[in-house]
Amino acid sequence: MDSYPYSEWARLIGVPVEVRLDHRTVRSGVVDNAMPDSSAVWLAGDAAGGRELFTAADGYELWISPRQLGGRLCYKMAASQLEGAPRLG
């Protein structure tokens, strides 16, 4: 599946993302928390490293991609927050 840049970071809490800088992925992980104005985001600590802060002012971008799930849900992502995205249910 394709990845998409997403600028409303405050809506991505709990969502797996890629953090990119200058078109290169610098870290992947789950958003632990974000500033309400989407100026900064914290990725949860995992095997790749501890909890880490990334800021929009430093040029970081968050990219999201759909992930296929089993059961009644087809995809999990921030689709409900993307403009023009189809609604499940």
C-alpha cells in the first residue's frame, strides 16, 4: 500500500507512522502523543529506541499507510481523518 504524508499530527495518536526528513525515513513507530497544534509529536519507545520528540519546525513529516486486518475491519489507519476517504460502517 502507498504511504501518504499527513499534517494533522494531533489526530494520529495511537497510529503507526513513518517519520521522514528530507524524503528519508528516520524512524517508524506509534504516535504516543502530539501537540494540539500539530507542531510536535512523540513516538512511543520500542526496540528501535526510547520515546522521541519530532517537530514540524525542524522539517519532519509524518507518513501513514493503510494496514490490512482480519475480521470485519478491512483497514486500520487514520482514514476517517483524511479528506475524501471512504467511511467504514
